[in-house]
Amino acid sequence: MLAGMTASPPLHSQVDALLAAMDQRDPDGFSDAVPGIGQAVPNSTPDEVQAALVRLEPALNLPFGIAGDLARLVGGMVEYGTDPAAVVPTLVERAAEAMESAARFAERYGAAFGDPPSPDAHDQIGATLERFTGHGLDEREAELLVQAWFCADHWVQPVLYLCQRADVRAMLPQRARLTAAIEPVREVYGTPHWLAGLLRVLDDEPLVVLDRGFAGTGRGYRVTIGGIGDNFQLHTLLAAALIGDPARGLLPGRPPTAVEVAAAGTGDDLQPTGGLSGNWNLVDAYGAWIWNEGCPADIPHLDGVRVVVLDPEPYQRTWNTGRQYPLMTPLCRVDDPLPPAEAADWLRRIKPPTR
């Protein structure tokens, strides 16, 4: 350490300060303590961070406007700890409650006054609360709904961030409630739309992939996918996994470049110069196109498994972005080639393309 510099207080001391402010009902002291926790986390051990998460969890139940910054900080702290289960259920509960409360605010405010203020217009919070209080609500409930309206994004953001982790998606509670809460506010805030996409992500999902008209080989493959945000990404990752040396059981054709694969996988450059190019047309077992703008969860099942049929491109497709969720690690693994007779049986059962 450089001479004259002093270490910041350890993480447990920073948490002590925040909890003391909470006990003393000191909102300014509470807010002042949040940055100190964030500064201490990177210099702490995973066990220390985990202990801090457990101690901070009750504070996430404070009013939306007071604890919103803490919620975002706690979401980031999970990366440094050992078990997201310490805070994920509470973060999910509060995110759902914030969106539900924001929707109730918009409905009640709209009925009384017309269009509500922009959620970003924080300079209008006081005037909005004054105007809103008394319309069939007590002061406490009115304040709760106003706070939710102006800071719901703060509560959704940590859930959005954490749901890019496969272990969090596997343990995520209240999916149906989150999905329902998103719909009334998805056009109002920046984050609910993206969270809705993550709630539909498939993990460890089997596919049967059949080459019908792309290379005309009649080959089929059992593939496992996970962590894929849309069918643009699926398109690229399937091409990277299946196009290659026919002597190795792969399909002839132009595989994606290393840059394209990195953009769709775990690379830093999500939007490479020149964009990404298509390889084939993806079709489902019933003959409908699998649109790149959709997601793998849209692909229907046939006999209990989602089926992807590879046909020639009807026209050249290009797009700009390799993946929607920068922190989500995708999986696209070829498990086994289908025996020729099994592949032929699948191809007999699928429908011709409808376009």
C-alpha cells in the first residue's frame, strides 16, 4: 500500500453502518453506506461477501425508493459470493412487487389525471405524490405506488442481471408471477422486456436437427442447447457445431467465421464489423419457418422433442448482433449423430415447408 493511504473499512464494518442506519430510520445514512459496501466487496473473500449478502437480505424489504440502489448493488455482489439463493428469492419478490405496484399506480393515476409523468422525471416525485395522495388511498399506500413508479427499473435490473446465470435460472422462483407482472409495464421501462426474454430461455434442452434440403445429406443429430437468447444466436451456433468436414459426419458448407462464433458465444465483440451471415433456413417439424427474431422456446415439439429442419436459404440473411445477453453463456452441443434409419424415420414424419 502506498505511504499515506489507508485501507477502507472491511466489508463487515460497511454492512454494520448500513444496518445501523436502517435501525435508526436514517435514510441519508443508509444511502451513504451503500457505496462503501460496493468499494469493499472486490477486496473481500467469497465467504465474507456471502456473509454480507445474508446480513443485507432483510434490508431489501425496505421501501422501494430507499433500497433501490442497494438492490442493484446486491445483485452485483452475488458474483463475488458463493450462493445466490441467499438473496435471489427476495430480489424476485421485490421486482415483481415493484412492477405490480407501478402498474397499479399507472392505472389509478390515469383514471384520475390522465397520462402519468415519465418514470425518469425524478424532479416530479414530490408533486406527483402530493397530487396522488387521497384518491382512495392512504398516505402510506400512495407513497408506495409512487415510489414503485419512479424506481421499478432499479428493482428489475438485478433480477435481469442475475438471470443471465444458468444456476440462477435453474432456481428462479415465481416465474409465472414475474411474467404476468412484466406485461403491463414492459413498454414503460427499459428492463422488463429483456427480463421477459430471459424467462423463456431454455437450458439443457434436447433438439433433433435434420438436414433436409441444406446439404441434402438426410443426416440427423441429437443436440443439446441452453442459454440461447434468440434464434439468430441459435442459427450461428448450430452452424458452428454442424458445418464442417463431411468425413467427420458433419455437413458441407460455409461455417461461421471465428469472429461470428465469438459474437454469438462468449466473445467481447457482440457486433463485429460486417455483421453476421446466415447459412440456412430453419424450419420446424410442421413446416413453419423458425424465424430468427423468435427464440428456441417457440420451436414446437414433435413426439416430445423440439425438431429443427435445415433447408436452403431462400435469400441471404445478415444481422448485426451475435447475442442479446452479453453475460449469458450459451450451450450448443452435438451429442450424437442419428443412425441413418432413425434420421430417415424423422424425415418421413416432418411436414414439407409451408412457404
